Amino acid sequence: MDRIAITDKAAEVLEQLKSKHGELIFHQSGGCCDGSSPMLFEKEDMYLDESDILLGKLNGVSFYMNQDQFEYWKHTHLTVDITKGRGASFSLEIPLGLRFLIHSRLLTEQENAELNKQ
């Protein structure tokens, strides 16, 4: 049971960026500058600490979310997608004239019981 997924279109862009930049990491912080959008960085450019929660991997790329942001999203399944347009962030897809975004849906009762065990 997964908490996060990626669309085919977003996965194509992710693979293109992996080829160009090497190891990558997604992070969603909830802060300023499109912080509530998933941002993609070169792995060594992103500092993680105990407040970052690993939601899963998308095509081998770890997806982390800040703990405070996770509290708002923990009852949802997230799907990373891509759209035309420039976000206000330093995410690697921005120079391509694209930006990653999140689609969400509430977890089913079964998913919630499994993914949010007390």
C-alpha cells in the first residue's frame, strides 16, 4: 500500500531530470516559494533532518515531506503530476517551463488503518 504515486507524464520528466542531474530528491515543505508543491532537487543540495518524513519512492527518487505539512496531508493519497507553467521555486523542472504539482484524495478506511497506525 503506497501513500504516494506519480503520473506517467511526470515520470517521463523525472527520468529526463535524473539523466541530466543524477541522484535526486523530492521535498514538500509547506513553506514559502511554492513550498506546498513538490520540489525536486539534486540529492546533495537538500538538507534533511528529523522533521522530514519519507513518504515513499517514485521511480527510485525519495519523496520527503516536512512533519508539520505531513500532519495536514497524512489522511490523503498523493499523486505527483506535471503541468506547463513556472512555479516560484528552485525545483529542477522550472527551467523546462514545467512544474510538479500534487493531486490528492482521501485515503480509504483500509489505507488509513494501514498507513496511519497508532
